[in-house]
Amino acid sequence: MPVLILVLAALAVEITVMVLVGSAIGVLPTILLLIAATVLGGWLLRREGARTLTAFRDAVLARRPPHKELADGVLIAAAAMLIALPGFVSDVVAIFLLFPPTRAIVRRRWVRRAEARQQTMFVDGEVVDSTPDDAEPRPYIVIPEARREP
């Protein structure tokens, strides 16, 4: 239910901002501004997506964990989804996520929150290791068609 309320609130904000901008500068300039924001966002998406993919490949080839690159990829995918939505607020948030300096700030906060949520678990138990000497014999499975007489 909270997600539905959040989506409806975001939709209301987008419509309100579009109406306010449209009444301030006119309908045609508003539409052109939306198109320009989408084109700019698409260009940034392509550039930053390619850069992140290259960084991911380099991290894998260097045999180091690509945590930063994966987080950047998720944030760029979120920006792509926001660019696809018509509206000024979603475009501004998407462009904010596509710029590397602001994306680094969001990534650091995201990682900090994930680390705070992380729980350490300890399972108390013991390991039983059987050697072939004290192990029970394994069952012998005989398939009727494959049975051979000695």
C-alpha cells in the first residue's frame, strides 16, 4: 500500500509541475522542454551506461569485485526508467542519477544504508566429517536393463 501511495503522489507532483510550467511558458515550449530533457537524458544514459559497462569489464578482468560498477549500473537503470516517464521532476531526478558526481553521492548513501541493515548471523553447530573407514556403505542401485551376470 505505501508503494501505491508513493506512485500516486509522484504522479500528482508530475502533473502539477507540468501544468505550472505550461501555464507559465505555454504549451508548445513545455512540450519542447520535455522533448529536450528526454533527448539529453538519453544521450547521458548512453554515455554513462557505456562507461559503466567498460568499468565493470575492467574490474572483472582485474579480478576485483565490481561492487561500485554494479551499483552504478542499477542507478543508471533507474535513471533510464525515470527518463522514460514523461514529466519534469522524473527527468531532473534521472539526470541527477546520470551525472557521475551526484551518482557517487547516492551510491555512498545507498551502501551505507544497506550496511546498516545488514545483520550478522551465527549458526551454532558442529561439523561431522566421516572417513571411508567408519562410513556406512552406500546403497547399490541396480537398473534391471543394465544387470550383468558375473
